[in-house]
Amino acid sequence: MMRTEYLMGFGVAPATPAWRPKLMGAYAVRLRAKLGDESEPFLQSALNAASLRFRETLQPEPLFVDPYAGCFVSTDNEVDMKKQTHHYCLATKYIDDKLLHTIHRMDGLKQIVLLTDGMDTRPYRLNWPSSTLIFDISPDELYKKAAEKLEGVGAKISRSCLFYHIPLVSSNLQQVLHTQGFNGSRPSIWVIQGLPLINVTSFKDILFVVSSMAMNGSLFLGELPGWLAETGIGRNFDSGKWMDKLFMSNGFRVNIISYDEVARNFGKQLTSEEYSKILFVAEQLRFSDAQMETWRREFQRVEEEGDEEGFEEL
């Protein structure tokens, strides 16, 4: 049974960065993608998200500050700075807070897996605890283009943390993650926001990977495209029940998060623009493959010790 929830704000308090440009008029800026081929849909989607983060950063009282989003945009196409909050920015703030709150609350949580569009700046802009392992799974070409821009503006990940980029097209994501040091017997948080999903099968593949590798009690949260839940046939199709069934079949209890309720919690007014995404938080209820293997080995050891004791008695 799903429930609607919202989270009180935790995380980095918005600050007024020294690099913030002076704006002409009523908070109007001109934004243009700076990474090249804008006809590529996945690239354009990533650039649109970066533009929204940049615009939010320039607000008088921003939900969050992304000091690096500006390296992906320039001042050519005018975008009005609205008082209303975009759903994407609200979701970004919610995810940031949930991440930081959980990583400081859960003992032993040092593994963060970000399923992104390649331009996610969380590894650079969030204050991660020492020794955190951060994995970015995203389209390799977009990530490389973004990494060049980020390096150009001096973006760096804390020296006390380790960061690994893993191409989305990797033939075996589980094996690559293990090779880079991911441990399925330790807690983890998995975040999906902006990851290009072609169809329902592509998401089910991702969900299977998360389910196999996430230790029980770990979290999977983020945003999904609304069309994922529109695969049912018939008038009586319930997208919420579809989500619940899909996640539960992979060991997760999922909660759908209300954008309106989160907006009220932060004292913001949502834009009237149509937004077809689903904000969610899911908790892993079953053991990961690594935990099951540890249990199997322990059971085998106890069984073998029992056989040896019985043989000695004979």
C-alpha cells in the first residue's frame, strides 16, 4: 500500500555565491546550451535540466545552489526568472535533502549510486562525508562533454571521497560496480534523475540491478518519466498499483511523493507548467545477492562443521 509523504528540509543552506552575475530587469537571464549538438534529445534534456538548476540558483531565495550549472549554459536565449518553482527544481531539492539526511542517519552508509543524464553536479556540490564512494552511471558521451566543462570551471570532488563514472552501456553493470569497489553487503543509496530510459524494459533492467545489489534497508529514490506507469490497458488501470506491483516484485516498498505537498512544505508555489514525472522513494526489503551469498557460505560452513563432528563421534 503506497502512501504520500514529504521530507522536512535537510542539507546545505542556500547561500549567495560571489560568482552570481548581476541580472537586468526582473530576474531575467538568457540561457543557451553550450555543449554542441542540441538536436540530440538526451543531450537537450540534460541541458534543459541544467538550465533549470542555473535559473533556480539565481533566484533571490533559491531552494538550492548549483555553482556549476552555469558552465553548461550561456546568455543568448532569454528565460524569465519566475517566482513559481519548477517541479524539477523541487524534486532536486527533495532528493538532495533525502540523500544528506539519510547518509548522516544510517550507520555505515558510504555508497552512493547516481543514475543520471551525465550532467549531474551532485558529486561536486553536495557536502559528502569522508570516505564516501560515489558512482555515476550515465551516457558516456554526455558525461565526457560535461566533465570537460566542469573541469574548466574548477569543479572538484572532495579528496576524502572516491568517484567513479560507469558508462550506461556497460555490458554488465553489476560486475563493473563490484570491480570499482561496490559492496552489496553494505548500505547504499541509489538515485535516479535524468537517466535516459528508452522503454519500460530498460527501466526494469535498471531496477533488477538495483534490487540485486542493494542491501536490505537501502534506498532507491528519484524521478521516473510518467509514461512508465502508462503501460496498462483499459480505463480502470491504476498507475499507482502498477508502480507498487513492479517495485514489490523486485523487493522494494515504494512511496509516491506528492509534488504539491513537498511544495507546501518548502513554502513554494509550483509552476502551472505540465510535468509528467513521478517522484518516489523505495526501500529495499530483501537481501542483496552479496548478502545471500554470505548467508549461503555461512550455512555451508555450519553444515560442514556439523558433518565433521558427527564423523568424529562415529
